[in-house]
Amino acid sequence: EDQVTQSPEALRLQEGESSSLNCSYTVSGLRGLFWYRQDPGKGPEFLFTLYSAGEEKEKERLKATLTKKESFLHITAPKPEDSATYLCAVQRPGNTGKLIFGQGTTLQVKP
Amino acid sequence: NAGVTQTPKFRILKIGQSMTLQCAQDMNHNYMYWYRQDPGMGLKLIYYSVGAGITDKGEVPNGYNVSRSTTEDFPLRLELAAPSQTSVYFCASSYSVSATNEKLFFGSGTQLSVL
């Protein structure tokens, strides 16, 4: 069965304290792995898509990496405005865009 | 350019009532989706559509119905509401499922309580 598991469920950091979020997946073939950010009371907002093991993408303080079994979202020197829930999702080949989501990691960055 | 618009934002239903959640997008996207999000759980796909007149079931379709008469609109119908349908509902759209255009654009959600 296709499955996506994110850890930790919640993470508290001090401003400037770097860390990583994990997304482990088991899927019969991977078309793409997606990271989304979700602020309270809002819909998810797209961050990155990764397609093959070894691929990396960066955006400001965020860097996403991908292996054959997991993806990491590295947050370097976070700021309070990085506080949000980060969602990981996978898409299988030949699919119509349907995604399988993990349960998310809620990040709180304290000043 | 409004993106994906969902209405209403909040709704309380009594058990057995019916309602329609509205979703409209102005980006000329072919693909549209309905997800539900429960606390501590990932988003689950309810129904999706690959174009006007074409819909298909997702992971959790029971108790819901959809239609897609236009490219812009994708309403979700709840018949005989049950407490298990208490959730936050998100509509999303994407231009295509090609390698570079498959990211989803989400609406701001409808919070539904069935009491």
C-alpha cells in the first residue's frame, strides 16, 4: 500500500536554529514528490517538486532533497515567519495528478 | 486573478441535511480536485475531474457526489450529512499533469461541522 509518513509531527525551534523535516514514502513507482506549506486557516501552498533521487531544490531558507526512500526539508536559520505546517505528498506514474499526502509537520519558530 | 475560490468558508449542518460546497477557478485549469483534511491526518482525495464532463472517485468518495459541467466550476455535494463528514474541505486545480505543470493550487477551504 502506498504510504507517506512525516516526522516529527511537531517541531519547535528558536530563531536561527537550523533543523530538518523528514518525509518517508513507500510507493510503487514515484512520479514526483511535492512539498507544500500550509498556514493556519488557509489552503496548502506549493513549495517544491522533486523527481529523482539526488535532486535538490532551494527557496530562501528552505532546501528540499530526495533519496529513493525519503525526502528532507532543511530549514536554515529559520525566522518566525517560517512557522507553518509543512506537507509532503507523492504522485505515482501514469496518474492523473492525484497526490498521497503525509500528515504534516507543524513547525513553530520562536523569536 | 482570484485563483481557486471556495464558498462557504464555514457551515454547520444537522445530521441528514444536504448541501453543496462550491468551487470555482479562473486559471483555465483542466484538472480539479476535492480533498478533505482531518486533524492529524493527511489530505484525502474525495473526487477529481480531468475536464468538463469527466469525473472519477478518489480515496474516500462515499457520501459525496460531484459534477463538472464547465471548466471553471467543480461543486461537491453532500447528501444525508453524517458526523463523520465533519472536516475541512479543500478544492484544488492544476493546469495539467505534465512534469512541469502538475503543482496544485488550493482554495482557502470550507470548514464543515455536522451535528
